[in-house]
Amino acid sequence: MTKFIERNPLWALILLVALAFALWLVFASWPQGFEDVFGKKKLFLNAVLNGITLGGLYFLVASGFTLIFGLMRNVNLAHGSIYLLGGYFGYLTSDATGSWLLAFVVAFIVAAALGVVLQVVVFRRMEGQDLRQTLVTIGISIVLADLMLWWFGGNSYQIQTPAWLRGPIELPLVTAVRSSGEVVYLTYPIVRLVIFLASVVIAFLMWLALNRTRIGMIVRAGVDDREMLAAMGVPIQLVFVVVFAFGAGLAGMAGVVGGTFQSLSPGEDTRFLLASLIVVIVGGMGSITGAALGAVIIGLAEQIGLAYFPTYAIVLTFLIMVLVLALRPQGLLAAR
Amino acid sequence: MALVERPPRTATAAPAWTPSVNPAFALVAIILVFLPAVASDFVLVQIFAWSYMLGIIALSLMFLAGYGGMVSLAQITLAGLAGYLMAILGVNGQPGGLGWPWGIATLVAILVTMVFGAIVGALAVRTEGIYMIMITLAIAAAFFYFTNENYAIFNGHTGINAIPTPHVFGVDWHAPVPFYFLTLVIAGLCWAAVSYISRTPFGLALQGLRDNPRRMAALGFNVNAHRIAAYVFAAFLAALGGVLLVWSYGEIAPGTISVSAAIDILVIAVVGGLGNPIGPFIGALIYALLKTFALDFLVAVGLDGNRYRLLIGLGFLVIVFWSPDGVIGLWERWRRRGETSQRRQGGGGHG
């Protein structure tokens, strides 16, 4: 941190000013003239919160994708299908048992099992053959998409939010001050905040597991040089299967999250595959912190775009991707 | 960076192949020219003309992937852009149409698409291999969502309709037989152009870049300039395909350029074979036949007719698993098997 400031004093200053301005935007009550130009503060705050919470969901999907890519150089374009499959199984579980938490467990197990099958049957047979892996996983995602359309139909499903998470909560963020001097605070759905906190916790646990445990050490060593790791006697194929299962399981759980605060329908698989692609392109392939940063940036861009210039929102996301590719083709926080 | 895994011999296969099958080639050409005499209008337009148009777009992907080693999923996007531009600049059913004459609208549409192709190429060549697939896929998806949500220019989800096919020389080119010949001639020209370019110094340099970019750079070739030029040429092919598609349907909507359409183009090119410019047309014909008759076939064997995508996906998986160079690869291997067994009898054989 201090090194960064010493090396790039100008950039550090610009970033600091931008950060201060962002904090002011969020916490201060906006002056009248400012609101006239940029619209209500409530709109802005909602867009920012929606963007950050959506970023949490994107992180859950993209972190599995980037973990699998970082360790095994496997390009799994069936990742979106795993997301949707997890969501559907989560829906079935919560519909049958009424338990929201059980839905996560079932979705994780189903998705992880699918991940194990993919790794053992597909990826192990074509290690290092990028294009074939891509093509095979595209084929698998076509087949899975059609099977899911067959079983679940074209309707959209929504997973029931549990009673203890329903309803809005008042946040200590000022949206406006009435002429009577009364202060209006922002209300926001509690479930989105809880899910966002959960994804932060998961991100922290992943960081902890990667940096402080023996398995994490093996995974990091595998990212750097897997031949050497195999030569040291680590059962590398087993590690691959475990990591793939975990990455896929995360995507499955993300399916339940997505099914709770958005909906599950055919086409969501491609949407989330693309979201995770853009997130990892922006954040840097194979980097978990990169995925987190990319997810928040893309989530914010999408929601702020949606709030202020709805029909051009996607262009903003695209421009960010283009800008990153032009300035830093390897991504903002690439592992190497 | 081995993007397209294949034995190195295919680098020279294309030049050697074309003259060697002249009889078969001539036979196919004659059959295609005299097809309207026997085939119904439905077969002509719905199967053959459609597979020529898809084949042209897939050919642009084959050119990039087969000769340049660059897999781009944005080819249907370029085709769609050309179609949209032609629709917006020319006459259409929406109040906002600019109403330019069709010739100028088409020309401008193709030129602008080539410029956009250069931009896509300039972005894509900053990366390699799998990253390029992801970036072009992201571009394709972004353009799809943009057209789907933007009503001011692209008329959103409904798209633009009532686009007339031009009448030239007193011929209604939308009628089945003229349209069949129009697509056949353009497809034939595209095929010939790609076959020719693959043997020019530019085409050979491109294949050199595919096999060993570092050595080519050391020899003084500008790697990125060649790759971007390849993207521009591929954009030209895709734009032709897109213009034909719009003339055929009389409309263009986001559904035509969706992500699954982009993947279908990849499926067509890969199933046909990336090693030879005729591959995409074979792949497109298989795709058109499957898409048209899968419903009847599935119902006939007692399954749900809506599962044709399952059939396409499974067929694609089978091809990718067992023959990475597509139907063409299967056929060539079958031919070569005959040759090698003969050679083995003579005491040859190279393992």
C-alpha cells in the first residue's frame, strides 16, 4: 500500500480523491442543485447497493470459474449450466421441504457431483487441449440447456425467501431531508444484504483456505507449477477433482442465490456464463481477488447503467471490458 | 501455442486437396447448378439457400480459425451488424428508415462492418487462444443485449422488418429459384476467394503465424497487422452472409444474433471441419437438414419433437470427441486409411 503511494503519487492522489468523492456521494445528503442534475439520491443509492449485491452474486459464480481455470487451465464453458442446474435443484428442494438452507446444501452437492463427472470424464482425457475443452464444454452446455428445458419447461421459477429474511430494513444512509427537518433513511431488502454478507464471508474463507491451510498451499503451488507439484508426490489428479468439485459447487450455490433474488429460467445459464467471463476478463484470469474486484465493478456498472441510461447499460459494461483489454490485457489483478 | 490441435500436414492439405478431387468437385457443382430442375422450392430455399448463407458466415470463422488459428465467436455479430445497417440505412417497415437506395445501403453496411471487424480484431489479437474465444463471445453477447434493449436505433426485441429484396434486371431476387442462384453464386465466390487467399503470400503468412508466431515475428512479419487484416477479410465474408440472410427473411431481429446463434456458427464450422473451406458448407448443410427434419425424425421414433437442440448438441459432442477436424477430417482419414493399408502391403507404413 505505502509502496504503491511512493511509486505512483499522482495515481494515489487521484484514487484518494475519487474515493472521498464516492464516500461523500453515499453518506452526505445531496445539495438541491446537485439533485437537479443527477436525479434523486435514492435512485443512486439503490443502484449502488443493487450493484454491490449483484457483484456478490457474480463473485460466487466467477470465483469457481477462475479457481478452476487458475489451477487446471481448464476452460469450462458449461459453468453457467452448472449454475442453472444448481438453482433448479435448490428450487426443488426448497419447494419440497420448505427449507432455504437445505436448498444450498443440495445445490452444492448436485453441482459438485456434476463437476467431478466433468473433470474425470472430460477434462482429464484432454488435458492441455484448450480448443477441444472449449468445444466439448460448449457441446455439454447445449445438451444440458436442452435437458433442463425438457425437465423444467420454459417457465421462470423463484425460490421462496425464508420468513426471517423477508421484508425491508432501514439503513443508516440519508436519502433526503424533508423541509420539516425530518431525515429520511434508505430502506432496502434485507435478503440481498444477507446474501452479500454471505458472499463476503465465503470470499474471506476462500482466501483463508488458500493462504493458511495445507490444501491451499498445494492449490497455490499447482497454479504456479503443476508438473513440479506432481513430481513431489502430491496426488495431483485428486486435488484437481476436489478443486473442480468445489468450484462447481460454488456455482450451484450461486444458482440458489440467483434464484432467490432474481429468477431461474432458460437463458440464465448463458447470462451468468457471460457475466463470469467478463468478470474474470476484467479482474484477471485465475485470481480470486481479481474476481472479487471484477464482480463488484461489473455489478456496479450494470446497475448504475440500468438506473441512469437503461438502453445503453450493456454498452457501459462492454466499454469497461474494452478499456481493461486495451490498457491491461491480462486483467486488473492477474495472477501472473 | 497450439490453438487448433491438428497434425501439421494440414498446413499444406488445402492447396493439394482442391485439384486432387476435381471429378468429385465438378460433379457436386453440376448437381448444385441443376438442382432447381428437380428440387421443390422448399428444399431450395429452406435447406440449400439457407445452408449457403450459414456456410458463408461459418466460412469466415473457418478462415480465421483454420488458417489464422484464431477462433472468433463474433462472426454472427458481424453478419447481424451488416444486416441491421442495411435495414436501417435502406428501406424498411419502421418509421425511422433512412430509405437510401439498396446498392448504397448495402455497400455502406459492408464497409462499416469491415471497420467494426477491424476493431473487434484489434481487441481480440491482444490475446490468444482461449482468451480470444471469451472476448469475442463477450462482444457477441454485448451486441445481442444492446440490440435487444435499444429501441431508438435497433427497435429492440421486435427488430426491423419489411425489408425488401431488391429487384435488379427485372428479376425478383426474392423468388425461390433466383434467390437460390444468388446465394449459390455468392457462396461459390466466397469459397473460391478463401481457397485462393490461402495460397497467396498473405494466406501463407497467416498459416505461418498460426503455427509459430514468434518465428514469423523474427522473420519480420507484423503479427498483429496480419491478424487484424484476417479479421477484416472475415468480416467482409460475414457481412455478405448477413446481407443475404436479411434479404432472405425480409427482417432482422436480436434472435438472429443471439449467443446460441453465435455458438451454432461455431458448431457448423467445427462439425464441417476447420481444415478446408468446403467444410463450413458441409457443416451448414448438415445443420440445416437436422434443424428442418429433426422434428419429424424425433416424432417418428417416438420422442418429443422439440428436442432437436439435444440432437445437435449430442452430434456436436460426438464429432468433437472423436474427430476434432470434423466431417472433412473423418472423410480424409477414411481415404488415407485406404492409402496406408495399400502402402503397408508394399512394405511402407510409418507407424
